[in-house]
Amino acid sequence: MDVNGTVAEGFEPVREAFVRNFEVLGERGAAVAVYRDGHRVVDLWAGTKDVDGTADVDGTADSAPWERGTAQIVRSATKGVAAAALLLLHQRGLLDLDAPVGEYWPEFKAVGKERVLVRHVLSHRAGLPVLDRPLTPEEALDPLRGAEAVARQALVWEPGTDHGYHALTYGWLLGELVRRVTGRGVGDWIAEEIAGPVGADLWVGLPAAEAGRVGRSGRVEAPGNAGGLRSRPKRSVTEAYDDPASLTRRAFAAITPFPDQNDPAYRAASLPATNGIATAEGLARFYASLVGEVGGGPRLFTPGTLAAARAEESAGPDRVLVINTRFGLGYMLHGSASPFLDAGSFGHPGRGGSLGFADPESGIAFGYVTNGFSKTVTADPRAQALVRGVRAAL
């Protein structure tokens, strides 16, 4: 495999893991970037831009090769970017995390939701992981329709008493709060207040001018000789995904059928739970900017906001994912469900592969994107191999 890019001295284990992902774990096209103390120490990419592209043994490709600026949809890794919008609004004194959502969005108070707090939305404790009537793909592309559906929805559990991953409804909840507080759509707010100031190539709502940079994504299977690293979910997890009546199945079916993620209309929409698009460098730069300055750009989070983001709000059995999960405010925390670098790490994976996180104690910020989605939900073997490479480098 012809790998492009650079690694700083000492970070060679990351390159070795990246190469092995292609040789053993079925990678088609991917990139990984790592910052340490605001300086980029890993910037690697390889393979083809499109998941269905093929490369010959001499390195020539039957489809466009992955380039340094190639971007991919990152699925739920979008949630970590979107969470920063609410936390920055709080940091600026425009949003109270302990206020009821209905204080900013009066229509939301219907059917007993007066006690849902902004904090509950960020920590997956709102009790609204499902829609009794799923949205069609066409309805889902309209952010107002999603918000209206969530406002009509009754609670599944009493807010704050339990937690369960709000796989899709998280985006409508968060997006409408941003709109009510700022008057701007969440994608525009992220572009103007986060991505632009820190110079990160990431979007929630892909501009037409950037569409040519994004590769086609699709499902991949790791070869049978993957060295035992393939994810093997427990029977209870498999049964939950197979049961149409389970919270698991219903949460992920809040849009039915799920849109084609290669559809230009889907990519251009603003769905802050699922359809963010980023380069690996952009995702890593975003997380580096949460914890420090990068290239003269602003540090986004104050120490107080950073502490709040990674303080444990939810832990234990997740009513939707049917595994033990840990959440701070909008971010997954290091744990068995989604291992990051160390105990203080916070970030968010994307279903099937992508991953972004920061570890303030070591100064590490990490971004990985791929065009090949596996069956994993929170801990993809390829991403985990790269994280182990970073850990070895430290």
C-alpha cells in the first residue's frame, strides 16, 4: 500500500498501524491525523477516494486516489462537533445548561416534557431517543420537520433518571436549540463560529463548492484473517438490533428508510447527529482547538467549559446501545464501549469507523475518517489500532 503524508519522529507506530489496516483489516481509503500540544505530528492518507475504487499492485488506481484534502461523512462523530455549539453558547452566557429546553423552545413542552433540561439533551438523558412515527428521508432533510416531530413526541423515561443513546433525535434537539438561541441554523453556526475561526475542514451541511472533495462511502467487511480484531457483539446486543420493538432498533429507525449517505441532497442537509463531513486533519484540528491554540487560532473551550464537557453525566447500562456507556456533556468518555487514549479523553466515534477525540493530559487530538463502514457502532478495530499506535508513541 502506497501511504502518503508524514509522521513526526517517535510516531512511527501510527504509520505501522495505518498500513496494517489496509493489509489486514479491509481498509479501502482512509486518513488519520494527530496533533500534540497544538502541533500536527501525524498526517497520513492512502487508498482510493471512493470505497468501490480499486488500486493495482503497482499503485495506480482505477478510481481517483485519496488525496490530502479528501473528506468523508463521519456519521455520529458529528455529535462531538455539534455539542461544541451548545457548550460555546453556554460559555458566552447565551444558554443555561440547567434550564428547561422549553424555556428556549416553548412548543417542546408538549406531552409532559417540561422537565427536560438542556443538560439532559447533551448527556443522552432526555428520554427521547425514538419517534413514534419515523420521518421519511424527504422529511428528515428539513430541519424544521425533525424539530416538530421531537416536540410532539412523548417521553420514554423520566428525564434525568436514566440514559440511552439518542442516535438521531439528538441532532434535532440540539439543532433547534441553536436555532432558537441564535436565529441561525446549526450548520451555519458551526461554519461561522467553529470551523472557520480554527481553520478546520468540517461541515454540517456540505457547501456545493466542496462537494468534489468527498468520496463515496459504503459497507466493507474485514477479511477472515483479521487477527481476532473483528467486533463480535454480545447476543443481547444483536437481539436488540434485530427486534423492531426495541428502543435500539427504534432509535436508529427514527428516519425510515435511512437516506443514501452518498446522495448530494443528504450531504447538503444539516443533520448534526449524523451527516457531518470532515477530513481527518479537520477533525483532529477541531479537537486540538477545544483544548489549546492551533496555528494562532483561538482556543475554543475555557478550562471551565472543558471540565464540564468531560465530567461524567451518564454511566452504566445504556437503554439504547445495550452496553455500558459513559457520557459527559455531548461527548463520549473513555471506557469499554469506546476506548480513547486514557481516562481523561473525550470525543465521539461514528458508527462504522470514524473517530475524533482529545486527551488534554497528553495534549493529543486525534481524527480518523474512512470511506469503508464496518458493522461496528462505537469501537471500530481500525480506529482502535491507530489509537494503540498513538499510545505506543507516547
